[in-house]
Amino acid sequence: MNRPGRNDPCWCGSGKKYKHCHMAFDDRLIAERDLGHEVPDHSLIKTPAQIEKIKESCKINIAVLDYVAEHIRAGVTTEEIDQWVFTETQKRGGIPADLNYEGYPKSVCTSVNEQVCHGIPSPDVVLKDGDIINVDCSTILDGYFSDSSRMFCIGNVSPEKKRLVEVTREAVAKGLEAVKPWGFLGDMAEAVHTHVEKNGYSVVREIGGHGVGLQFHEDPWVGYIGKRGTGMLLVPGMMFTIEPMVNMGKPDVYTSDGDNWAVYTVDGLPSAQWEIQVLVTEDGHEVLSW
Ligand code: MF3
Ligand code: CO
């Protein structure tokens, strides 16, 4: 860990002397590290100024998802959703973060039924009565990133699929409750998978959430299998997504060798996902995008 001298400016950019700013914080971080815990690098701790900028990006992301919520219905193609996201993001001064990300060809991910994530919008995918769909939306505003996703039920959805969507949403809420400063990422993970498994579903293991804000995908990687008291220490200023993919059947998934993006359940049963962007605060957490 890079520590300034007591009277030197703090690494956080506050302009205060280190001894009046993050010195005691770093002492605590080092004590936790000495206990064997994984602690965050200073680069993962956002400054108040950065948080303000990221929140502006999140406002656009939320507005775009609200737009999708108002217009999505049976008969709409996922291609149309892509056009909405592109237009509504640009209208508000943002850029869809998905577009051209590692060669991704569209502005949003639209994952229907047994698609787990990274479904590519297409004019051939027409939403029909009874479908469930995840719309995963990410925005860049002046270089600051936001990322969240919602599930939508199209028309008359079976009680089984509705329950999957609802339990997944509850799991995210339970995970969120477990997010607090000086807690651990594993506290959140345990809360998520416990709720999922109690309801007879499974959590996808190999795909998780991520740090976010200054880049699209930052450390830490955020899985949902972990145990309480393990995983990275959480401290104020950290920001990450909680975005479990919950399968009605088995947890196994595969990536389409057709488009190399879309992920599907191996057993063909439906999968659901909600994603929120969370900030760890001095006294708990704040949801910035949902
Ligand atoms: N929005 C996704 C996430 O939650 C990432 C999508 S990357 C893309 O992390 F390239 F597929 F768009
Ligand atoms: Co994400």
C-alpha cells in the first residue's frame, strides 16, 4: 500500500493532510489485511467528486430503463429495444457503454427466457405473450459508467416464471441489505444464494458482477457463491454491481457458438437477472442505478 507522509496530502484527493484524512482508515485496512482478508486497492475507492459524476451517468441509465418499461410489450422486437436505448441514451448526452465493447455489436443486452445474459438484440426476436426478458443497460457520461438491468414480464406470464423473476429480485434486495462498510463481499453473496436456493433455484457461478464507475468493469469480481466473512473487504467509496443470474433449473450455462455472446441455460429452463449499481457509504449503502 502506498502511504503518504503524515503531513502530506491524502491520496484521496481531498486536499487534506493524510493524518487528518485517510490515515486511520489505512491503519484499519492494514489490520484487516494482516488478519488475512482481501482488502481493496485505493484505486477502487471513489472520491465524492467522482461519485457525483457517476450519479449523473446513473440518472441517464435509469431514465432509459424507464423508457423501456413504458414501451415494452408483446410484438416489439429486441432490435426495437436496441434502437430505443441508443436514441434515448444519446438524447440525454450519454453513450451506450455496450456498443463496441469488446466488439459487442449493439447498445443493450436483451436476454429472453432461457437466455441467461448478453442476448444480442435482433429484428428476428419478437417478444410474445408469456416471455420474460432481461434488459441490461449501461451508460457512459463524460467517461463515467453506470450499469443496471431489469426483468420485464410480457403479457400473461406463467406463475412459475413470475415467481422466478420475483425471487431473483428479492435475492438482490437481500444481498443489498448485507452491504455495509467493513463487511465483506461474501456477506452479500451468502445472502443472495441462500435466498435463491431456499426457493429451489440455482445461481450461475461463472458470471458475476463487477466494480464499476471509472471503467465499465473494474475489480472486484462479484460472485454469489461466497460465504459470510470472506471475500473482499467493503469500505466507503467502493462501488460495484449486484447482478445474480438465477436459473429455474440447474446452474450450468454455455455461450452460443453462433454469435459468441449470448449465454443460455444448459437444461433449457428459464433464467432471470436483476442488476443494481451500489455505493458503499459511511453508514451502509446507496443504490445508484437500478
Ligand atoms: N451490462 C453487462 C454487465 O452487467 C455487460 C454487457 S457487456 C456487452 O456487466 F458487451 F455484452 F454488452
Ligand atoms: Co454489470
